[in-house]
Amino acid sequence: MGIIGLLYNPKETASFFSRRWNVGTNLDLTFVSFGQDSRLPDRRILGKFPWPQHRLSLITPPKLKVPAHSDPVKRWNFRKADWKRFCVLTGESVERLLRPDTSNTVRGYQDFCESLLSAAKQCIPLACRKNYVPCWDKECETHYCSFIIAPVGTDSDRAASSLLSWLDQKKQERWEEAVNSIDFSQSTRKAWRTINKLTGGSARSSRLCPVSANSIASQLVKNGAHRAGGCESTRFVNKELSDLWKIPIPEGRNISEPFRPEEIAAAFRRLKPRKTPGLELLFPEFILHAKSDLKSWFCDFLNSCMRQLKIPKIWRRALVVAMPKPESH
């Protein structure tokens, strides 16, 4: 049974503007009939006409599928990732890698990164969300197709109600997930960002930095420049290194002993998901869901790098983003 209600919003533009009193009021009322689970139509007051004092009201029916605005940037959709297949593909890629004790550490690490990225491209969607609808899944697509093919009347209203109820359920689950993920013990920035999204709190107004990007980059290069030292600096460095080797160490512990697979596995478990990748474009999720054979190869590769005293060149590079500090009040 349909419900008759008043379509009114006190924040919308006045539908009647009196020239005599120079004030605007909402005299033109709109009553609509809608279902219990359906959405209200959209009402928009058009601009002024030359002579009439009344403005036209444009009533549009509600859209069941409303895309959300998103930036045209390709992103990995980890929610729809096939991690079982990803684990299998990473295990198969170990046979195509170089030996862990290879002298060409750059090529060995490059093949390791390419194996993870190749498996990710086959198992994880990577694209721009042009027509993204929050919480939209295959069940919603089924209800939406039923609504499209259903005749106008009771069947279409029933299909629309089923779609809206399913979307509300998925949004409630997403809401509970977002609220439960708030944790101030690890990262307060992420927690406050989530709270601002849920409460609609506006972010701090962006201000132009008085320092140009070129001056920041030149200062970073100047700070990282290596100063060529003379004989005194060389003797000082050698003395510091010899003193470090003379420091007594606990029994059974050696700073130069090989890495154990248990240590590598424990380090991988401490990786936090949803973190920004490095220059290799490897997300922590790739390492966490990789097969144990690939992790064992990486452990042997690290031991080989330590024995040869050689590391990949990309480990010497870093991506630095200069962020201005907020003004102190």
C-alpha cells in the first residue's frame, strides 16, 4: 500500500517570490505517493521567470542506482581479490625465478617483484571506478535486472523494495565494519579520518604553502649530499667500526648470522595492510597472501645479499613527500 507524504525541504529555494514585500516563501506544496521501502522523489526549484512570481518545481523520480563520484585513478580492489588463486600463482612463479644466491641481485629482486605483480593482475581487479555504487554486488545486480524487466506496477515496486532493502543491509554491515575498525592505539590519524567521514566533519581548509616545491626539493638534495672526507674522517669511521666489532654480544647471538625463516615469517606477519607501497608498487597484501615457497626464496635471497655485501639499487632509493606543518596556535 502506498504512503502519501509531503515533499518538502526547508533548506530548498523559495518557490514564490513576492515583488511587493520582497520576500520568498514556499507556497507551492507537492504531495507524492511512495512505498514503505522506497525513496522519496527529488524536488528542485528552477530559476526565476521574467514576469511570474511563482517558480517551477522539477520533480524527478528516485534513482535506484546512483553512482558515486570517484577520481579517475586505477586502484586495487582487495575486497574482490581471489587470494586462493593468488597463493597458487605465487607458488608456481618460484620455479621461474633466479637462484637466491645469484650475483645479479638487481635482476633477482626485479623478478621477485614482477612475479607478485603478475599474480596480482590476474587475481585482483585493477581499474577506475567510473560508475561506482557503494555496497553494490552481484545480488544487487540481480535485483536491479528484475526491476528493469518487471512490468510497471506491483512487480516493479516489489523488485525495487527488495533492492533497496538489500542495499540498506549491506550499508549497515559496511557501517559496522567502519566503526569497529576505529583504533586509537595504532594510528590516531586513521581513526580521526574515519570519524570525520562518519560524522561529516569537514577537513581543515587547504592553505597554500609559502615555500615552493623547488626550494623544498633543493634542500632535501642538499641535506642528502655526501661530503667527501679526508684522512681524519676515514680514520674516525674505521675506529668507530672496530669499536662496534669489539662490543661483547650475548651467547648464542651473532649479528651476522643468517636470517631464519621464522624471523622472516614473523616480520611478514607484522606488516599492516592498507599501507602505501614503495617504489616497487608492492602492497603489504601481496606479501601477506603469497605462498610460503616464495617467502622462503626471499629469505635465502636476503642471506645471499648479506654474504655478498650487495643489495638491490632500489633499496637505496626512497620516495620523500614534503608536508608543511600546521600553524601553531
